[in-house]
Amino acid sequence: GMPLKVVVELQIHAVSCPGVYLTEKNDVYLTVCLLGQCKETDCIPPVFPLLFHEKMWFEKVFENATDPITVVERLEKNVAKFRLAELIPSDGKELAFYETNTRYFLFPEPKLTPSYPGVDRELLMNIHPSFPGIAPKLEFSTRTTITELPLLSSKLYSDRNKIKFQRLPSTTPEKRSISPVQHKAAKSCKRLSRSFESCSASPSSRRRLHEVCRDKHQPSSSLRGVRVKTEADHRPPFVVRHVDASK
């Protein structure tokens, strides 16, 4: 079997917090860490609701897991983190945060349910004692795809990650010493480069997919709804987004 690659498309719609006003006037941003990768939204004015309307892609290759069920089980050991912070010269002042294991974040119910237009998910973030009000609510939607990765592509992917890792130490110290204006400009540049990376990682370009969708006949309760598509099956993939059952 081939290694399996997980691609998560995350749409961050907004962070709402009715009746709450931030006393500081610094711009705010959201940091998302998923599948071992951390990405930031653009900075926006500190007025609720925070309308981010951004899309991010995260990916991870599971070299020794050739079964989608094993992949999802491993996601239990992976932590998904969200951090809402103000843009200030140091690392930023944290306003609210949320952490959970990645499997629960992507599949919070025992079975997946089909989504309808305009129906998304939401979660309550944890706040710090200094936060001036009730807990903010993060509004988002996700789409997860598990793809078979040819062995050659897997090696190239691994080599590319090693190159990126070697460059990190030389760039990390500089980030802590830049001014707010430079920081904002740097975030914009990073946002631009991320958009190109996101386009190349779009799951819609893959033909050999295990789409995560609803399937009542799937025998395993730990991974309901993973459908295997063969190379000969070129029909458009049927994708089901996960929806919060409480809505």
C-alpha cells in the first residue's frame, strides 16, 4: 500500500462576542495549528464580530499508515490549537484560545452528517482573566480528504519538509525583534505566499481520493464514511462537510 496524505481545508468565517468591546485598539489575528503546521490570518480591527473570511489548507503524510482507519486513530494524538491575539511588538497578547485533539476537531460526532448551504460549525474559546466579557465563539467549517500518495511523491514531500526545517532556525530570531509595522507587512507577505501554497495543495486536483463523507454501510464505527475512489473513477468527488449537530 501507499502512504496516506491528509488534507484539511479550513474556512474561518468569524469570531463573534456580542456586547464585548476590546479596550486596546491594536489589530487582532487568529493563529491556527493543525497537523503540525501553524498559520495566521490577516490582522483586522479589534471590533466584534471579527470577520476573517479566510481559507487555509493543512496537510500531513502518514508514512506507515496505509489504512484510513489507522490515520484517524493517529489524529487523536495530534493537537489542534487556536489562538486569538492582539498584534503588539512581542509575540502578541493572547485574548482567547482553544485546544482539542485533531480527530475530535475534525469528527466531533460518532458519525458524519451532510451539510446544507450556510450551515457551519462553531465552538466556544477559552478566555484569560483579563478578557473583558463572555467567551468568544469561533465560526468555521472544515473539509477533510485522505489521499493515497505514490512512494516517489512521498519521498519528495519528505525531502521538501527537511529543507524547510533546516531554514527555520535562521529566520525565527528575526521575527521577535521587528516593529509592529514591519510585523504587519511581514504577515501580509506571508499571507501572499501562503495563498500560492494553498492553491497547490487544493484537494480538488487529486483524482485518487478517499473522500470523508457519510456512508451508513461503512463497517468501522471509528471511521464512518471514508469512501475509496479508484484511479479509473473520474467522476467529480462528492464531498460532505461536517456540521455541528446542535444547530
